[in-house]
Amino acid sequence: MAIVSSWLLYRRDCDALTIPKKEQLDLLSFKIYVASCLSAQNKDVMKKRGRLFLSVEAELEKKKRGGPAAPTPHVEVRHDNVGHWPEVAPQRQR
């Protein structure tokens, strides 16, 4: 019931912002979006080691231009401040 109420509020906000109906999410797509965000919440996103010269947005643009893209987390999940803490290891690696 909370999801349906949230979707109705989302539709009302989209109408207030004059977003076309074709660009608004239907109820099923909205449920899938919420479920994917909630399932990925508070989980670590493993980052690559080495030179990190491209931001995540630049990598997404790069993926859009070339070949099939791997699924990436939603913006809300990427910016939830989880997964950035260092891991404690018993030995130093050299």
C-alpha cells in the first residue's frame, strides 16, 4: 500500500513538473525501481584498484557509446555513503 501511495505521489509531482506521460514510470516499473534501490541499499560496491581517473558518470557515458553495458547501481545507491570505509587486514601486503 505504501508503494502505491508513493507512486501516486510520484505521478502527482510529475504532473506538477509537466513531465510527459511517456517519460513517467508506470506502477510496475516504479515497483521494480524501488525494489532494486532497496535491495542494493547499504551494500558495498567494489571499486577498481589502480588509477581512478574517470568518474562514475564518465564511465556510464563511455558504456552508453560502446557495446552492451553491465548493470550499474542507481544514483541513490551510489551516493548512499556505504562501501567507502577501508578494510582492516591482519597483515600488510607488499
